[in-house]
Amino acid sequence: MRFSFISPDYPLILASSSPRRKRLLKQIGLPFRSLTSHIDEGLLAGQTPLRAHAIAERKAAAVRRRSGDRWILGADTQVVLGRRMLGKPSGPDEARSMLALLSGKEHRVITGFCLLDPLGHPARSEDVITLVRMKRLTAEEINAYVVTGEPFGKAGSYAIQGIGAFLVETISGSYTNVVGLPLCAVIQALLAAGALRSFPLSP
């Protein structure tokens, strides 16, 4: 079955209120509208990366009733050190603890995304992994970074696209995946699913 292509008159529905994901989609000129899913991520059990994939599917499905017959994109980004998942810090102490754990080590940033077609059926899904190595951090650097307030609301307690860039020594894989959405993989999925005729979009 053929569906309409994403366009300014028929935008993608992003099942997220993340300012980082919205900024990334605006950066590449993809028409979209944002709807917050309001799901309780703590209720979804499972291991990474399946858990990221499951949350992405749940987010996309949660906005289906409010989106009309549109293409829907859900995504979830996680920071994983060994077998330990590092979520968003609850306060300064937890942020400092996470950063101390990441100091001098390589960790994985995993984004699971799910694309639903306009009938609400799964069209494409994928888990994208980027390896990130942080430099060895001093207690003074950690404290100074936490004081900026940037770690809060960020998985792993850092933002590579912000002040937190100074923490990152190397990355292997997609940079935008670490920010919150692997744009190359997402565009490829949209093209393969028939959500886009071509990309970049014509003016």
C-alpha cells in the first residue's frame, strides 16, 4: 500500500518533546510535528539494546491516537557502561557519580528508533550504537561541569553538543546518535519505508 510522502503539508510526527531531537530534525530541513508520548519508561523491562528499541516502539504507539494518519518516529537514547545503564541523574550527587564512572573509559550510546506507517504498523526499526571514550576527569572538572546544570535531563549526565564536548576524547560511530537521533540511519529508514520520495527535500 502506498502512503503520502512526508512534506510541509504532511509532516512526520516525532513522538518526543526532546529539544535535541527537534533541533536535529530542523537542522536537516525535515518537516515534522512534535507530540509528547508521556510513557512511563520505568515500566519497560529488558536489556539494552532491546530496551531502547522497546521504548521507541512504545513512544511511537502512544501518540498514534493523537497523530492522525501520519508517519510516526519514536526514539530512545541510552548510555551504557559495561552492563550498567546510566539514565538521567536525579541530582548533583548522582551526576558526579556517573561522570566519575565514565572518566577515562569507553561507553556505548545506544539509540533505538521505530518508524510507524500511517496505519500504525511498524515500518522500520533499528538500534544504532556509538562508542564514546571520555578523558580522565579530575574531581574539579566534574564539579565545575555539574555546576553548569547541563548534566541534568541527560542520559549519562553529559551533553556532547554542549559544554560536555570537553569531556569527550574520541567517538566511533554516529555523532548525532550521541546527541539523540542517528540522522543518517533515520533518513535511510524513511527512504526505505517509502516515507520520503528522496532526500534532501526540494525547497
